[in-house]
Amino acid sequence: MRKPISVAEAIERIMTWCQQVEEEYVSLEQCDGRILAQHIEATMPIPWFDRSPYDGYALSAEATAEASSSHPVLLEVVGTVGAGTVWDGLLTPKQAVKIMTGAAIPNGANAVIMVELTKEIDKEGKRFVEIKRKVSEGENIVRIGEDMKQGEVVVEKGTVIHPGIVAVLATFGYDRVPVMKKPRVAIISTGSELLQVYEPLEKGKIRNSNAYMLQAQVRRIGGEPILFGKVPDTFEHTLQVVQKALREADVVITTGGVSVGDFDYIPQVYEHLGAKLLFNKVAMRPGSVTSAAVFENKMLFGLSGNPSACYVGFELFARPFIKAMLGQSRRYLKREQAVLQKDFLKPNPFTRFVRARASHHDGLLYVEPVGKDKSNIVSSLVQANALLVLPGGTRGFQAGDRVDVLLFEDEGDDIWR
Ligand SMILES: Nc1nc2c(c(=O)[nH]1)N[C@H]1C(S)=C(S)[C@@H](COP(=O)(O)OP(=O)(O)OC[C@H]3O[C@@H](n4cnc5c(N)ncnc54)[C@H](O)[C@@H]3O)O[C@H]1N2
Ligand code: MOO
Ligand SMILES: [Mg+2]
């Protein structure tokens, strides 16, 4: 007899065994999608020199104090400076330097006027710029540190590196980027009925779909999946491959063979290894037989063989564990309230996680169950972007009811509620 525990209790038992992975360095070109292992602190102010945001003329604002359309001011243009070059002299109040966007402000200048507001005039072989309005001190100058101040934490560790963060890393000269090592996650499919996806079908056999589904789920959260293929349902074969996986990976996930059938060997494998069983029954549907055990500080997840139960088991248990290994605080599926769009009248003796599609309309989140809801179903995983959570002990829900949903693609929550 197996004793069911709640999902919350199962998560708690797992999470106490979680250890963060080490960090490693990858090139800037390869860092997107990885998880930052250190805070990124501004090592200098950005920009680090005063610069012009426009093409125009750098000048001393005082010289334009009396300028108007009836009394234009003429300043002598003593040079031109483009981005990347520097005008070395010291500007006097009667002078201006033509300046381009991104160029450093010359010494002596304290404002820039846009080229559209000026006219350049040639007089006795000299260049002058005509200015018909007052320019204030500091106008059109991007100041040192305006973007980022020295010492400021710009990106926190644990953040998934996205294109904007790549830009910040390049700005500070990160040629190599400290990221969390990817946890190596072994994936073992058990089942004598399983075929390679390319093998011809035979009566009673099916293709191994769970392995590839799990591989994609592991990748989606930043882990490194390692496929250990499929094993026939014998104790020896199953034990052997689990032992090999324990040697080579940080986390071991098996699918199938975890229930009470004659050829379900995962419970015996845990026992033979002397692994510490954390649970072997969770009060939930699908995936009530989901199990977890610890061997030499490595987590073994025994997920159901049924595809939808396997998918849900991964998202509820393996996902937060792997994300925590990666140092991410938002490790749990994001939970939100939504309006149910269709009746779901089945009673829920255990907490039920229904594959569903959530979508926003006019600021409200709506959710509807998708496809067939049995745990052996694959097709409903196509449309699902969320799980509808129907608490154990409830009798059924009607369209219009407020329900909880867990969102697959969201950044996630810090806590399991
Ligand atoms: N007497 C009982 N029988 C069952 C119970 C129960 O409580 N009492 N629970 C049922 C439920 S619910 C589930 S879920 C399954 C869980 O079984 P296992 O985790 O042991 O998985 P298997 O028996 O190995 O396989 C179940 C099902 O999934 C198919 N499968 C397995 N691996 C794959 C794969 N890699 N890719 C695609 N499909 C796979 C397999 O062929 C079976 O049809 O137990 C119920 N029975
Ligand atoms: O473990 Mo089964 O998927 O509960 O239906
Ligand atoms: Mg079975």
C-alpha cells in the first residue's frame, strides 16, 4: 500500500535536497539563454564621457543668451568632430564645433544645438554658424553615468540572459560571461513496448515519445538533457542503466515502470540501490504514481509512463528542482486566477491538473480545458499552455467559475502556493 501525500508536501521533500550547480565561463556569443552566475555591476559609468545625442553644433550656452530671430548670433565654426574622434582644443565663447551624434563634447562647450535649427554661413573664408534662439546650459548633452552609474547592479545573478542583457554585457566588455553550469539530466525510458522513433511498428509496440518530450522540457528550463535510450522491463536492465545514469548525470529521470504492475521495476531499483525514497504516491491526477528518491545526493525522479502524466510530473517536480539548481528564484510554474470558459463536471477526489489553454482578453485571463483529459493522451499536449488546477475534494466546475491555472511559458513564481 502506498500512502499519497499532497503536491506541496512532495515539492517540499524534493527541494530540501537541491544543491546549486557550479559556474563556468562561456563566450559572449554563446551566452544568451544561459543563467547568469554573478551580479553584473557597472564597472564604470555609461556613457563614460559626455557626448552629443544629435548632429549639430557644440557651443558655450552663454554666447546664445541674447540670440533671437531678429538678433541671430554668429559663432565661428573651428572644427568638426564625428563619433569616435575627439576635438582636442579648448572652445572659446565665440566659437562652435560641428559635432555628430555620439561624439565627445569638446572642452569649453556646455550645450549642443541641433543642425536643423542653424544655418552655416561662409564669410571672408571663415565658417560661421547662425543661431536664432537661446540654448540653455547642459542642453542636448548626454552626461557621464546618465545610462548606468558606476557600482550600480544592472543585472542580478540567476537571470536568464536575453538579448538586452547581452547588450549590457558587451557594453562592460564581458568577452567571457559567468553562467551556471547546465545541470546534466539523464532521461531513461523504461518499457519493453518501446521502439525507436525510426523503427517499423510491430503489434503491441509504440514509439518512445516521452524521451523526446522530456528532452525538450529539460532544455526549455536551461538543463542539459542526456538521453539514455530505452530499456526493456527487466530488473537487471533497468538497474544497470539507472546506475550508469547516476554516474554520468546530476539528476536522473525515468519514465514508466513506477506503478504496481508485474513489470514495473523502478520501486525495486530504488530499493536495491538503497536510495532514500521521498514518496511514491502523490494525491494528484494525472501522475499519482510519480515517485522520487535520493541516491548519494542525486535526485531520481520516477515519472509515470503515461505521456500526459509524465509531462505534468516533470513540470510540477523536476522543473523547480532543476531551476533551483540553476540558482533561479522563480522556479515554480506561475499561478494565476482565470475564468473557466467551459464546464468541467468530473469530481476531483485528488487535486486534478487539467491540460488547458489560457489566454488574455480585455485584461482578464480565461482558461479552457483542451482535448481529451486521460493521462495516456498525447494530443492534448499540443494546445496546452497551462494546467487548470482543480483542488481535491471538489465536485466539478462550471463555466464562469474562478479557477487557478499554472502557466508553462511564464517566468514563474518564487513560491509554490
Ligand atoms: N492496478 C493499477 N494499475 C494502474 C494504476 C493503479 O493505480 N493501479 N495506475 C495507472 C496510472 S494512473 C498510471 S499513470 C500508470 C502508470 O504506470 P507506469 O508509470 O508504471 O508506466 P508504464 O506502466 O510503464 O506505462 C504506462 C503507459 O505509458 C506508456 N508509455 C510508457 N513509456 C512510454 C514512452 N517512453 N513513450 C510513450 N508512451 C509510453 C506505456 O506503453 C503504457 O501505456 O499505471 C496505471 N495502472
Ligand atoms: O498516474 Mo495516472 O496518470 O494518475 O492517471
Ligand atoms: Mg506500469
